[in-house]
Amino acid sequence: MKRFWVKLQRQGVIAKWATGFFVALALLLLVTFLDYGISWDENLQNMYGRWILKYFKSGFEDDLFLAIPSINGYGGLFDFLIAFFNQAVPSKYRIEFRHFFTVMTGFVAILGVYFTGRTLAGKVGGLLAAITLTAIPTFYGHIFMNPKDIPFACGYIWSLYFFILLLRALPKPSKKLLWRAGLACGFAMGVRIGGLLLIAYLGLCFLLLLPVLNRRKQEVSFAINFKDLFFLGCKIVLIAYVVMIIFWPFALQNPILNPFKALFQAGNFNRESIEMFEGKWLNSWDAKFPRHYLTKYFLVNLPEFVLIFIVPASLFFVVKCISLWRREKFSQSLGYFVVFFSLFFPLVYIHITGSPVYNGNRHFTFILPSLACLVGVFLSRILVWSRKKGTVAFATVTVCLGIYGAFHIWQLAKIHPYQYIYYNSFAGGLKAAEKNYELDYFATSNAELVRNFLRYTKKNPQLYPQNKIYKVAFCSDPLTLTHYLPKNYLLITSKKQAASADFLFTSPRHHTKQAKCFPEIQGKIVARVQRQGVVLSYVMALTPTKTN
């Protein structure tokens, strides 16, 4: 078995497997990205990108972006890029192009995990880390339609990767590496101001190096003084800060004060969010969600194998970090440290401070690449250990992982294209989650719902003539529905006018007294979307429809 493993390494078979994996993944994303509906975040993000574009085209005079103060707390880099490139795309395909752009950003994030894992534990570690991230449904599902959290996660993991390379290149990292670290960090900060955490991580690593400055060690000369280290950090911060504010009009108005206003706003932001959690209805305006809210969502959303390995993987990273430091391999030690710290610090901080969170764990999608690196690197160590034990041990481990992988893929295929609502078997799966947690909170099932509804009306042309004007009651973001409905369907969002509607598009979760989505309106369900016996959304016919 040892000879077999060495042969794989020498012939570059693992590198070929990694290439094959990414080619297959890219094809899968390209073939399926049109299956995913629009999230209720996208309409506002679309407008924000167009407003930023107008701001620059008007010579910094058109300040329409100020119309919605809450959106100014987010950097506009990603939305601006989409708005800029969308100018060359026909208007009817711009939403699809936005999804394609987001999908490719998610793909680049998975690449970042591969390179990070490879730096820490070789090609096997990198490949397993990339596979792990792809297998996390809350990440995979969001890469098709989440315009904020996926780009931020991409910038986050690439920043960590370049930080690790930077630490290994001390005391004289190349200018190219400095620029890459600064640009990646700036991209993350240009999407969400929380990217300032990355600067804190790098600063902490530099502080940990202070006791060993100006000393020669085994792996590299640390003949660098505090002043040089300080200015090195300043260069990266300057590059990142400039990239952050360039496409952020709110920050451009006051580059010093406004970004920190946005940071304060992010830490204290609260919006009305009425959600089902642990079988109870919670309203964020009445009281904060419980402190264990975020932790619980990770426990029920993460795949089983990640939950099983997260504790031993964490212990492995701690032991590895300490062992490398004691052997005076400081930069390698900090590589493990920065991945570990970037995963757990945000979780601990939120738990201690009780900062507002909602929509499950989607706002913390950015830590999933670090989690994938943690688990992927640990899995590679298990494979190394098992092959040392012999053929039987190695075969047992690989067969077990293969069987679970096939089962997991089957589970995700059954809920396609709603992987982001996945609940693991420890939580009882989707059926148990129906009565306890949020499901399609992004309203992405509206795309499929419209298709099912139109199929129903075509089968019943006498009841629903195609040339008639219909009124549709709806209480989520309009674009999630109007992008797919024919023009003879008029949307009604007013409670006063909803009673005159012909149809109600809603979901079991929202069509309740607690969620306040026209609960008084009742009718016959004529179309629905469901997975594994759980209804995600449906259409009610409210009044008899006469023919012309």
C-alpha cells in the first residue's frame, strides 16, 4: 500500500483527480444554474449596483443610492461589477447573468479552499477540503443566488490563503504577494465591512511573531524587526482599504468616518424577522433570538460527516499548531492557526455579544471555507494514517467515505434545486424541520411554482383564459415572482386590495397569523412545490374565474 501511495504522488494522479473534480464541478454548475430561482435579496442588490453605476456616470452627482440607508452599510464592489458587465447583456437575461456571475464566484471560493488546504497538507488535503466545501449544502445552494454572502466568503478564503503564503515568505515577501493579499482582502471588505476582521487576523499573527523576531530559525530567517513588520502590514491595509472604498459611494463621501459607521451599523443592525425556530415563532423586534440560535442552525444544517469530524479536526489543528511552534516552524504553525481562528472567532464573538442574526446561518456562510479546510486537512491525515496501517484499513476508510458520499449526493439530488434548505439526519431531515425551522426563506421556489401554476392553467383553459388580466396577492420581494409570471398577471402587495385578488402565491410558513402574509385569505390550492413530502410554496385560487 505504501508503494501504491508513493506511486500516486509521483505520477501526479492526485493532481489529475483534482483537475477532474473541478472540471466536473464547473460543468455541473453550468448545466444546473438556470434551475435556481431568484432570492429576495437580489432585487435590492440589482438596484444598488445600477445606482453605483449611475453615480460614477454622473460624475459623482447622482446620489440615488442614499434612498435606502440600510444598503449603504454594504460595499458595492460585487454589485457594481455585475451592473457594469450587465450593460452588454440583453435585459431579459440579466438576472440569469447575475446568477452565472455569482456561481462563478462560488466556484472561485472552492478553488481558494483547494489551494489553502494544499498549502497546509498537500494535494490530498486540498482536494478533500474542496470536496468538503462543495458537499456542504448551505454553501453549495447559496452559490447560485446569494449576492452578498458568497462573494464575501470568496474574498475571505483567498485572503486567508495569501496571508498563509505571506507568513511563509517572511521576512521578504514579494511585492506580487503583497498586492494579492491586499486585493483579496479589499474584495472581501468591498462586499461587507466585516472583512476588517481579516486585517485583525493578520495583525494578530504579526503580534504572535514578536517574540521570535530577529532570530534565525530552522525554516526561515526571521531577521526582521518590528518596524519592518509594521510597515508590511500597513501596505496591505492601504491596498485593501483603497479597493474597499473605490466602489462604495457611501465610503467615498467620507473615507475615514463612514466605513466605521457602517461597521457599527453591522454590529447593531436589526430588522423585523419573524421566524420559526425550535418549533416556536420568534420576532426579532419583540426580542433577540436566543444566543444558541446560530450554533443550533449549524448543528442541524451541516452534513453528518462534518459534524462527526469537526471536534477531532479542531483538536488536530490545535495540536499541530503547538507542535510546529515548539519545533520553531513559526510560519507553518500560524498557517494552521489562522484557519482555526478564522472559523471559531466569529462564532464565539456572536455567541458572547448576542449580535442580531436571522435567516439561519446564511450570514456566516463566510466561515464555511475555513471549516472545509479544517475537515479536509484532517481527512487527509486519516487517509495517511490508514494507509500506514495497511491495505485493509485504507480500503475500509475509503469505502466508508465513498458510501457516505453517494448517500449524501442522493440526499441533495432529492431536494434539488433547494440544497440550501438541507437538514441533516441528526435533525430528522426536511420532514422534521418542517415544524421546527425555516425552509425556503429566500423564496427561490417561486420560479418552479410559477411553472407548475402555468402548467395547471394551460390544462384548464376554460377556467383560466390566457388573455385575461389576473390579480395576484403576494408578500415577498416582487422580482422573485414577476420575473417568471406572464404580463397579464398583476401583483398586489397591499392588504386592502388582496381580497380582490384571483390568486395568492405563498408558503405554509408565511400564510400564517404570525408571519402576517394574508392569513385571512383562503382558497383552493391549485399548484405547489414540494420536496420529500414537504410543501415549500403553493398557489391558491381565491375567486371563481369566469370566461370572457
